[in-house]
Amino acid sequence: MTSKQIIWKGIYYNTIEYLHLQSDTAHQIRGYITGLVNDQPLHVNYHITADLNWETTSVMIRTYDQTERELQFTRKNGKWYDRHGVVQEAFTPCTDIDISITPFTNTLPINRLLLQEGDVREITVLYFDLPAMEAKPVQQRYTRLAGSLYMYESLWSGFKSELETDEDGVVWDYPGIWKREWPGR
């Protein structure tokens, strides 16, 4: 995979997301989300960089609602740094990130963990709650049920859902939350 474009339709929130994934010496992910979140207009763009093992090395999230806000973190040598270069010790156990209003970020641990059928792993992720623009570590669990089917569980909130992925480990269907509009099957 060198380049991939995806469009998801938000069901839970009335949004549309365009994603561009470019993979060569690293994975460069750019997402653009527009729509209504909590009945308010919101536009989000994010840029994630992950190494070839799908470990996140940087994330930048910009939201546009009544104001423009930005979060930016870089991960080096197992430490997370904010945009001012300050180490965020609370985020140290986090390898993956999870942005609340996109299905893409489930792809990061799915591809990084390389679970075999029946395998279960609990991980700590750096969770970005949008549109609140809050970042915190949370516990999650992934189980590979069969082939391209995974069970995702947020141990923090109790939410769980089966996720179907494509041949590249990118979420295809997230029942009741997001549905891939393009490309079709």
C-alpha cells in the first residue's frame, strides 16, 4: 500500500470524513471531518505520522467551531512531548492514539498488534475527546474474532463494538457509528 483514500459517513454524528493515507518510509495520515457534532457545526483536520510498525510518532489535531483550537504531540524514545517540548509523563504508557470522531485511529493498534485469531490485548492509548479537545490515557482491549473482524472495547467507558476491516487493516464498518462510503466493496 502506498496511497489510499477513504470516505466515511458518520452515523452517530452527522459527519463526513475524507482520509488520505500515504505509506513509504512512514505512514502519513491526513483526515478531514466536517459536519454536525452535538448539533453544532464542526470541522476537524488531523495529521498523524506512524512508523512502519504503526507506532504513532506525532499527531496534530485542529478543530474549527466558534474558534480554532489545536493539539500537537510528538513521541520520541517512549515519551510524549507537547508542542512546547514539555514531556507529558501521564502519556508515557501510550503507544497508540484514539481520536473520538474518526474510525481510522482503530487501525493503528489493529495493524501494530498483529493479533492472531482469538488473541486478546489490553493497551493504553492517548485518547482525544473531540470537540472538547481533551487528551488523556485510557485503557482499551482488542480481540481478533476472525479474519478481518475485531472486537474493540473501551475499558474506560464500557463501550464495545465489532469492527470489520479491509485488507490493509483499515476499518470498513463500525456498526451504528461510521460506514465507509468510498471505495465500495
